[in-house]
Amino acid sequence: MSTDAEMAYYGKAAIYLRKPEKERLESQSKPFDAKSAAYVADVKELYMKCTIIKKEGGKVTVKVLETEEERTVKEDDVTPMNPPKYDKIEDMAMMTHLNEASVLYNLKERYAAWMIYTYSGLFCATVNPYKWLPVYDQEVVNAYRGKKRMEAPPHIFSVSDNAIQNMLTDRQNQSVLITGESGAGKTVNTKRVIQYFATIAVSSDKKKDQGAGKIQGSLEDQIIAANPLLEAYGNAKTVRNDNSSRFGKFIRIHFGATGKLSSADIETYLLEKSRVTFQLPAERGYHIFYQMMTNHKPGIVEMTLITTNPYDFPMCSQGQITVASIDDKEELDATDAAIDILGFTNEEKMGIYKFTGAVLHHGNMKFKEKQREEQAEPDGNEEADKISYLLGLNSADMLKGLCYPRVKVGNEFVTKGQTVPQVYNSVSALGKSIYERMFLWMVIRINTMLDTKQARSSYIGVLDIAGFEIFDVRLHFL
């Protein structure tokens, strides 16, 4: 266990990583009776601390410490408590009594002291503080560098550093799996892992070959810059999380034989296309839509023919428009800067914004039935003309394809009529398909930039899977 002098290397982050020696000693010297100290199951709190008064015939009478009340419960509802020396323990696998109550109480008490990282054997459990803690600064990165797992307090940086050390020692690829439900903090921790790799494994070759569209930026900068761009196009507000990843990603960080960064690549999975055209009342669409409409960069609004009022676009105004924890103007700056750092040409950059604007305009297209027919026809061409201009298409050909699509029957193509609902379904599918293909193209384009052709020895893979939701489901049978 580190002394206070050793913890000073962590700077202002020290208090959030490990408590001072005096506080630890006071906690561990509290009076404790191993025979009577326990946890009792509780309907509301799940578990509560108690003192066992007596046991008789499979029943246990306990006194709940928080409420001073006495209860008689089943013997199975009482769980033994660990001695005070395990108070706020950093690795829960070391507990004498490893049970659900002890694990939950340990996490709860560490969280109350803002110590959000806790080991559990090979795993590092993280409890989202929903506020910024100063535990990711450069001095913290330096403090964890080269440290063995048990030589430093639990942290995602320790997991990252051990992955690098094992890779160099064993000459084997490593992987970091980041999982949990929506809002648990997966996306932030993924960024911190990548930040750590990009910071401590800096390549000595800072300059890259400058081809068309490439700017003066290091590989480390480009690896970090991939996050803001992917978040703008792949993250959205959900009920549980204001910045929820709506896709999964697997990032490989490749290293040379000496442990220096050599290249990187990204694979993405299961982009939630439905969010492009539909959101629940308490959610919103992808961040990029709202960033573009801030008019923070007027050229984008003019170029994409969109307005600064999200309510003008049904595709992104079914839920919330603004999010208290997100400044869309600042995020647009980050997105725009990331596009530049990643080396997209100006033409490609304009194309990205134009295609995004075109997707928004899809929701404004109107169709009606022909007189005395079920066949759909355009109800005005203004939006179709805007979309066609942004996509570089012929407006008449696009509308004809929507209202009279050609389908293959056997070996021949046949023109098929469409009703109004069918055309709206086609428009929605087209908008989602354009968005998905643009997203996947950006990933390919990013990978092209991150592929430096330098010699690779091993890689560390970081898997960030889109969060799952847990809801209570109650079935009522009448």
C-alpha cells in the first residue's frame, strides 16, 4: 500500500484514488465482532448493515444499525460481513467473505469517497460519477507509467499500462473489453484508454508523409481525433445517457517492436440507423444534426441549405432538441477540427456536411395521391431539388425512382407503382441508407489515414460495445 509521500506523485488526483494513511488506519481499527456483524436483505435498500442478536430454528433476529429496529428473518437473508481491514478494499477478490452484499457495499462506500475504480480479480469495475474528476491529467498518466498492477491504486490507466507491458514481455496481442449498460461510462473510458496509449507510446517520428488532404498532424493526434468525429455521427442522447454510443467499435492500436505507436484501425458494428428518422420524446437524434443547426459556422448552414431551427426538420425534432450537458457549438468546433486533423480534403469535408444536410431534407419531402388513383406523386419539388443538388443527382430521376421504382422480376426489370405510405417508407429507408454508408465511408477514410505502413509487431484491441438497457417488464394476464 502506497504511503502518503508516494501518493504525492499523483498530484490533485491522489485523494480520488486512495485515502490518506491516517484515515485508512482509523477505519481499520474500528471495533468489530466477526460473529455478530452482518448484512441483512432489505426490500428497499437491497442490503443493510446489522448486528446478529440471536439464532434459533432457522430464524435470525438482527438489529439494523441504520434504523435501530429489530427484525426476525430467515437465516439465508443474513450475510457475513468482512472485518474493517477490508474497508474500501481496492481488490474485492481479496475479501474473506466474497458475497453480493460485501461487493455492493464496498463499491458504494468507495463511490461515496469518489474512488470510482475498483478491482475485482482481473476486472476493473467503474462506477460513473456523472461529474468530472481530475484523475486523467498528464501527471496521473506519468504516475501510472511502468507500474505493476498492485503498485498503484485501481485505474483504467493501470489496466492500459499492464496491457502494454504484457504485450512487450510476452510478444502477444492484448485486448481491453469495456462493457456495461447504457450510461455506465464506456465511451469515456474507451477514450481514456486510447489517450493513455497515444500519450506514453509516442512515435519518435512525429511527421507523417504529407499527401493530398493530409495536414501536419502526428499519428497520436489523429488517433485521438477519430473520437469526436465518430461521436458526432454515432452518438446521441438516450433516456439513460446524454452521450450514448449507438454503435459498437473495435479499435486496434498497433505498436512496433520497441513499443512505439505504428498505426491504428477501427471496426464499427451495428449503427442504429432507425435513430436517423425516429426518436422517443426524451431522446434525440445524432449529435451532428444539432451541431450543424447552431449556425456556429454559418457556411455550413448556407452550403447544406438547412435552417437553424431543428423544428423545421421532422427527422430530428421528434424528441428533445437541446441537452443541458452538451454545448453543440463547442462540439461542432471539435467535430470540424477532427475532420481537419484526420486529413480529409476540403472537398470531402464539404461532401460530408452536404450529405448530412441531404439526409435532414428527406424528412420534408411531401407526396400525395393522384386523382382517382392510389399511385403517389410529388406534392411539390422544392425539397427534392435541394436533396438532388446536395447529392449531385437529377431531381426528376430521383422522384421517378421513388414513385415508380424498377424491380427485377425473373430476368427482366418491371416498373412498379407505389402508394403514398410506400413512398414515405422508401424515403425513410433512403435517408437511413445514405447516413449509414456515409458513416462507414468515414471509418474507411479514417483507417486509410491511420495506416502509416510502419512496421507492426503487436496490437492492443479496445472493444467498446453499445450499451444495453435494463427495464422492468411486467406481464399482466387477464
